[in-house]
Amino acid sequence: MYKPKEYVIHGLLLLLTLVTTTLAGGEWVYSKSVMAKGDSFLTGEYFLKSMAFSVPFIGILLVHELGHLLTSLHHKVKCSLPYFIPAWFGFIGGPSIGTFGAIIRMKGFVNSRRKFFDIGVAGPIAGFILAIGVLWYGFVTLPPADYIYSVHPEYADPEFEGYGEDAINFELGNNLLFWGMGELLAEPDRLPAMSEVIHFPVLFAGYLALFFTALNLLPIGQLDGGHVVFGLFPRHHRQISIVVFTLFLAYAGLGTIRPEMAVEDLLIRIPLYVGFLYICYSRTDFSTQTKLSIALSLAAAQYLFAFVRPEWDGYQGWLLFAFLLGRVMGLKHPEVSGLRQLDWKRKCIGWLAILIFALCFSPRPFIFS
């Protein structure tokens, strides 16, 4: 079915992504301890150690994509092999996780609601099952509590009082599943703080797997979650997609414009932000006037909310993803012929996918302060 050239190209992308995620894992897990010794993590020894992060992480992404691929082949729908997207910014000093993920490009026309549902839901559930296994292993094999001193030798210094006011703090935002598995499986004295999970390669890989699972299961447009919603509620997919997208955008942009900002800043920021919101709805079938009204109303509501609850912030890291959803991917779902109901087994799987999304989603997945 696939040409030898395709296997070579996709295989090389997979291997390159494994390399870049290994390098990224070395930065997150070992760079502090290695730098404290005056050494470099870009060595063969630390490369092999860092595969404790990259192998489970890429393995989960691969199983996710194979879920889509094998289901497509089962339904005789033509599609590409998984495209893995390597991305490592260590050479310019920027943080990364080594990849932008992986995608499969559909080449054939899908004319069935059932096929869309099966292909969409297979990937997240397959990856989620493996992620549970990875996290289980990570939590039950946590090293002793003093392991953190090998990563942060300064913590052992009784005079250490923190890195100072100018330091950038980073931590992962919890989600229900990660928190629950930690409480259930880990020994309390070994359980790391969310600011230290990045130094535990298997746990970090599992956390990122949950992050990507939740991202794919957002019930918007043509994301996997959009296919699930289209399967469960075909007549209401458009409304659900737009409402969820609007709520997502409303939360993401909280704090972008605030009453306490200087007037000259607001005069620049408000038009730019309203224009950004307008672009996010540019691929909907709303009229120009309706799109502009939504953008102005959303910005005004966020400004008013910031006035009433100035201590509540959204997560502006979601704005880029909202832009990609609204402007690049679009909020619509491809049409199919007929709206035949799913059988009860598929409906149960659909609701299971929604539950998985709720368990894996973190409103603030990566927190810098």
C-alpha cells in the first residue's frame, strides 16, 4: 500500500524526533545537575539516560497515531503514515519538548459518520491506555526522596533560600488523573512537587502524554474530540464546537486587557486583541458583522471580568492554539451522507472519551512565574 520511499521518509522523521526528544529530555531532567558539575549533558552517557524520557513519550505518541492508522486501514480509508515533527531549540537556548507531535494526513474521502468516529476516537484511547501504564510504572518506581539533591545540589545547602526575585519559576499544572494516580500509587515521601516532575523522566513523559491526549480530545472542529462529538451529536456539532471554542478563547484571554493598564497601552492593545479575536473566527460561516460583534463582546466581557475579579487570570498560552484552531483548522466538521445513529457500544466509547478528556485536561499545563 505504501511505497518504500514513504517508509524511509516517515521512519527517518520518527528517528529524528526520537533524537530531538532525547536531547530535550536531557535538558529538562539532567541539565541542572550536570551544569553544577561543570559538565555537559550532550554526551553519550546522558543521551542514553535521557531515553528514559523520550522512549515512553514517543512510544505513546506512536501508539496514538497507529490507532488512527490501523482503524483507517480497517475501514479502507486511505491515509498517510504518521508524520512526526521534530523540534529542538537547545542550539538557541530555548526550552522545548523535542517535538510538535505527530499527524496523519487523510487521503481518502470519509463518507460515514461511524468511520469518522472510529478513526477519531481510536488514537486517543490507544495512547491513553499506554500512558496509564507508563504513569503507573513511574509512580511505583519513584527514587528515594534524596534523589532531588542529585539534580539540585543547592537544595542540600542549609543556607539556600531560593534563587532570588529575578529567577523564573516553572512548574506543571496538575490534572485529575495525574494527581489521583500520584495519591494512590506513590509513597508520600517520594512524590515530587509539580515543579520537580520535569526531573523524573518517566513521569514527565506520562504527563506530556496526558497533555496531548486532552488537547486532541477538545470537542472542537476536526480534532479527535470533534469527531467524537460529531458521532454523538451530529446535528449539534457546529453549535457545540463554536460554544466550546468561545469558552476556551474566553478563558485563554483573561488578563490580556486590564483596567489597571496605562491608557496608552490599552489604545494599542485593545485594537490588536480585538483583531486577533476576529481572525480566530474568520473561518466560520458568520457574517463579517457577527464576527466583529463576537470579538468586541468577548474582549469587553474579559475586560469587565478583570475589573470585577482582577486576581483571576486565564492561560494566555492557549491563545496560539486557539488561533491555529480558528484560523488554520477551522471549527467545522466535514459533511457526511446521512445521520445514522451510532450503536450503543460506540456511544459508550464516545462518553468514555469525554471522561478521559475531563481527567487529562489541565487549565494551566505549564506555569511560568
